Amino acid sequence: MPLLGAHMSIAGGYYKAVEAAAALDMDCVQIFSKNNNQWRAKPLTDDDAERFRDALVQTGVQKPCAHDSYLINLGSPKDDVREKSIDAFVIELERAEKLGLLGVVMHPGSFLDSSEEEGLQKIVDGLDIVLEQTDGQAVEVWLENTAGQGTNLGHRFEHLAYIIGNVQDSSRLGVCIDSCHTFAAGYPITKPSEYKKTMAEFDSVVGIDRIRAFHLNDSKKEFGSRVDRHEHIGQGHLGLEPFRHIVNDPHFADLPMYMETPKGEKGDDFDAMNLKALRGLIKMKRPAKRK
């Protein structure tokens, strides 16, 4: 059955995110490996990494990943931004490797005042550099499908296929599917027939074996809006049915599924609420954890 968790704060120490996830009985966890709104990063100490890894062992929380900085844009037509983005993403992967993360989720990039084609090729070229500079690492790059807001790339399955198909070495590339983004980008997933058709299209264009993880988020905005606004599970325009399809899909039975739903002032309460909503949709009973 799928592993359910959420994006958790590293305030007070990386291990704190794991402990917070475990306290809510989550199976997996996503973090930022640094301040996501700054280019610079405080050094990741050996002690930080060791305490994080130890917390995973002690709590049983599995399949940790990171989300990259919101500043990174490998598709930028501005050379200085693109160079900073490449350097920053290399650092993200180095930190993830040290922490023992499975992957780093990234928004492919935005083409701004250039063209879609130019943006996609710049992303490919940037990833070639990043992957070469981190050769030998186990941590993967998980391309996230986007809602298509502004000039964001990745909102069409063909964008992801182009990137994966044109990098020199795609062995460390996977995909993270975001339910809100999929819906906002215009891919229907509400009815069983719609979900099956959309997943069949993804399999045909990209390959279902490339999916490494899911972001489970409802949408504040309507279908095809191309606006990225997350909502609590079952309380947005998606409703509960798409999540029922995803968490019971045998293709994804062992994959981590991270919530990025609103936290509010009482983030723990909201996380517990959303986790309960998702677990209530799973047909197979969850085995009890060993104490």
C-alpha cells in the first residue's frame, strides 16, 4: 500500500522533521534541505546529517525526499540566473546525498521572455551539467509536473518526456506527479474513466515506470485553470475521488505520497486531518507498526 506523509519543517534541526512526521504516524517525509527562498545555504554538518539518518531508523519513517529551492530556474534565458541555478541545484543534490534522501523534487523551470522550445532545451543542458557534476551519487532528480502558471514548463506530459528523452544520462531522472497540478493543467482525473485515460496517456508519453512519488494536494482553483493553489484533501475542486484512485492504484502501491496541503497556524492539526482523509480512502488495511 502507498506510503503517506507530508512536507515537514526542518526548523530546529533536520531530525525534527522526521520526529514530527512520526508523531503524526506518517510513513514518509519531504523537507527543504536549506532555506528555499535564499541562494546561500548554511553548511550541512556531519552531525546534522547523522541525526537525520538516525531519526529515520529510530522512527521507521521511510523514503525521505527534498524539494528544491523556489529560486532555481534551469530554463531561464538569463545567463546569470541559469548559472546560479545550476550551482544551487548541484548543492541541493550534494546535501540530499549526505542526508540519505531518495530524490530531490524540482519544478523543471520557466522560459520567461524566450520560447517554450528554448526553455526546454536550456533545462536539458542544465541537467546535463548537474548530473555530470554529481556523477556517482545515488540521489535522483524527480521532475514535478506543474500547473502551467505563467511560463512554467512541465505542465504537459510532453515537456517531461522531452527532458527525459534528451538528457545525456536519464538513469537518475524520475517524475513526481502532483494531483493539484495535473488537474489545473487540464488533465481530468475525477471519474475512474478519466483517471485511467490520463494515466494511460502519461504511460504512453513518458512511461509510468518513471513515476517515483506523488504530491497529494486538492486544488483551490477549477479544472484547467493553470493556477497552482493547494487545498485540503477533499475540500477543493478535486474532491475525494481522484485521491481514491491514486492511493488504490496497484501501480503505485509502494510509492511515497507527500501532502503539501495548507498548514495554517496549527499545521499539525491540518496534517492529521488530511492524513486521516487519505487513509480513509485506502481499501487495503494498513498493517500495524512494530513497537
